[in-house]
Amino acid sequence: MSVTDLRRRRRALLKAIGPDGIAILPGAREVIRNRDVHYPFRQASDFTYLTGFPEPDAVAVFAPGRKEGEFVLFCRPRDPEREQWDGYRAGVEGAVATYQADQAHPLSELDSRMPGLLDGRTPVLFPIGADPAFDARVFGWVKQVRANVRTGAVAPETFVTLEAVLHEQRLKKSAAEVKLMRQAARLSAAGHCRLMQRCRPGLGEADLETEFIHHCAARGARVQAYPPIVAGGAHACVLHYVENDAPLKDGDLVLVDAGCEWHGYASDITRTFPVNGRFSAPQRELYQLVLAAQRAAIAKARPGNRWNEPHEAALKVLTKGLIRLGILEGKSAQLIKDEAYKAYYMHRTGHWLGMDVHDVGHYKRHGEWRLLTPGMVLTVEPGLYMPATDAVPEAYRLIGIRIEDDVLITAGGNEVLSAAVPTDPDAIEALMGSR
């Protein structure tokens, strides 16, 4: 993200904080995987969004109107010995020169400087409850300010969770963010097409997983937005199946839920297709029902509609289809009210998408489903997961199907960012036949 975009975001946050407030935001820490091995480091999304600073253990402070500087960054100092082992550090010099902090200090000075930064500031915004140890640290600094009130210090009186402000800001994507999300979706869509062309009986779930990760990494997207799901046959009825270690069998479907991350922005695409390249009649029947539900939901993903309308549209199509197939009995409206569909469709039809695959932002405002507005990005992902019960005809049992696309709300309706990978069953069969 450009320096201009980062500055714009900080200006918006400073305005929302108010002239007397202050915001404190810790970055992510390195986490031990086992003994001397760390998990691959990824900076916290909120921290990246405001600072672009990629190193662990940093803390950013935003103080509107502060004459010495409104953006203060505490970070690890340069250390030639540690840099020999672990890689380059920006240090306090780079925090100012490269990452445009107004002031930067070594992380070791955080505890001594924060009481002074908090003096006279209220409200204090920080991620309350996200890390109890950091909560205690903040209130420890406040306690130090309170200890000096007789000498003229003014202690903060109001504390607000930072997410209440920042996550609303992150919910609507800028043109620069949309460009990154288009590229993430484009790379992932091409990866899904590649899997369709390569898939055949005798391969394993792991082969498709590896192929997708390699496809993305070879094109610069080395990080997946989430662990890929490659679920053949009955495994597709497990929503978050991640073992990916079974063979792919002739006559089964395979569900692939996978998306790469591009410069910190996620994609999230699911396709379900036949291992042997041809849908059986029962598979096609269920698949077309899910596809009809998805198309109905996408049609409702437009400005002025409420968040829940795509989900409601999908439920109507799925429920009527389950009645038609003889799996549910009764009036569709009553069955939806009774949530009878949940035996076969137990999740919602989408979620926000952005820097996080389940991105930030409230789904309701003041007790009402919020209105969709241009710049929001959501997934649309209906599915059916058929259990092996007497209520389900044998031909449909243990078939799992989900179809998921990434949808940008635009002024005129929507844009399906992941449209490059087919959903029509005939188009899928044609693509798989082209191998």
C-alpha cells in the first residue's frame, strides 16, 4: 500500500478519535511453534492497515494535534548481531524515514514514555480485551498518570475499544484495496481452473492442495489466506475439513475451498467438481440447486439491500429445492422459519472479505441488518451437505457441495471478483475435458 494511502487512513482515524483522544495499537508478536522454531510471522491486519510496518513487537500511538508528532512508533532498534541471524530491522531511523512515523523510539522506552503521552488525553482507544497482558499494561500507564494529578497531570477518564472506530473504516475498500483484491481473486481463480484441468481419479487431495499452493506461490502469492480445504467424496460434508490426505475416487465430487493472499488482502473461492470430469445425474441435480441459490443471492448483493438479503434469497431457493427433491416436507416459508434446512445447510451465505478472510465490520447496526454500500466486499457461498439418513434418498447421501465467490458491491450493483473460474456445470465439464 502506498504512503499516500497509509496517510489517508491515519488522517481518518485521527479525525475519528477526536482532538483530545489517543489511540494505542500493538502489532503482532512472534509465536514459537516448537522449541527454536517460530510460526511464519504475519503482521496484525489493523497494524498493517495504519502503518505498513512489517516487524514484530511494535506499538503505534496516534495522538491528534500533538505538536511533536501525531504518529509515534515504538519498535525494535537496529542490532547488527541479531540482524546477522534474523534479518534486517528498520530501527527507529527506518520507522521515520521509510514508514513515515512522525517520531520513533526504541521499544524499551515504551513504559517510560507512555504515561506522558496519555497525560491530558481522553478517550483512550485500544483493542480492549484482545490481550489481557496489554490491557494491564495500558491501565498501568494510566495509574502512573493518576499518581501525578497533584502535580497537574490529567488522567484519562474514558476507554473505548479501538475496533469500534477502525473496523468500520476498514469495511469499505478504497480503489487501491479493490485493485489488490481483484489480483488475489484472479490468481486464485486461475488456480482453481488449473485444479479442474489436472484432477483425475487416482490423485490425492494433497495433490490438488499442493498444486494450488504452488500455482499461487509461483506467481508471487506465497501466503494462503487460510489453510486450503480439499475434500473428496463424503469429506465435503465436513465444513472445515483440512486433513487433505485421502485419495480422490472415480465417481466422487471434490470440494476445493482455497484462496491466496496478495499484499495482505485475501481471496476466498470454493468450487465443487467431479473427480472424473463428469457429473452424475444426482450430483448435477444437487449442484444446480446450489448454483441457483448462489445466483439468487448474488442478485441481492447490491447497494441499498440489507446484509441478510442474499442469505434469505439462498434459503428460499434451497428450501424449495429440498421440497422438490422430497427431502423436506411442508410449506417453504414455515420450513425456513423452523430452520428445517439446517440439517443440510448449517452455515450462513457469506462474510466480509478484506485483509482477513473473515474480515472486520459489524453485520448489524442498531439491531438491524446493515445496508450494503459500494466498497464493501463479501463472499456468497451457499451449500448443501447431505447426511446418510433415512430422510435423504440414497443417491444424494454424503454429497457435499459449496460454491463460493468474492463479490464487490458497486454503485451500479456488484462485481464478482472471482468470476474467471466457471460455476456452470457444463462449463466445468468442458474445462475438465480440455485437459
